[in-house]
Amino acid sequence: MKKRNIFTSIAVLFFAILVCSFSVAEDTSDGMGPTSGTCGSRLTWTLSDGVLTISGTGAMSNYTQNGGTPWEARKASITKVVVGSGVTSIGDYAFYGCSKLATVNLPTGLKTIGAC
């Protein structure tokens, strides 16, 4: 009987972990795509109230003119970009097509800015 209780406990724990992992997933119920994710091997991005924030350390990924940025579906809503102090480069075409972008805050440690 104890074995059944152990297996039941493990199953309940697994279910709880599964439910928690879905509950912390980004809400994209508006159908526009995610509001956070990764944009480099050690960089993350978040978009809130028109402000795109790039955080972490290292280089941003490069993108193309044809799209592909993780915030592609939401680029029309970006009005400001804040790049954190650990970011060393801005990728190619990172903000291409962000038609409402008016302000960009760059860190002093930034080494390169990609094309377009």
C-alpha cells in the first residue's frame, strides 16, 4: 500500500509542476505574440507599455530585413528601447520597422551596433 502512496505523490507533484509551468507562460491571449523571451545566448527581452527592454550580458542575435526578431509581431507598439549595461552589441535589423520608436537608451559598454 505504501508504494501506491509514493506513486500517487509523485504523480501529484508532476502534475503540480506541469500546471505551474503553464501558469508562468506569457499571456498572449491578444493574439499578437509573446511579450518576453530571449534575443541572444544570454540576453532577454520584455515589452511593456511600449518599452522594449533588453537585459543580460553579451551580444544580441542578428536578424534580417524580412523579420525574425522575437518582438516582430509587436514592433508597431514599440515607442522606447532600453538596453541594459551588460549588452555588448545590437544585432542587425533589431529595430527595423519599429515605426513608433522615438527613444533609445544605450549603455556605455556597448561595442557594436548592427546594420539597419
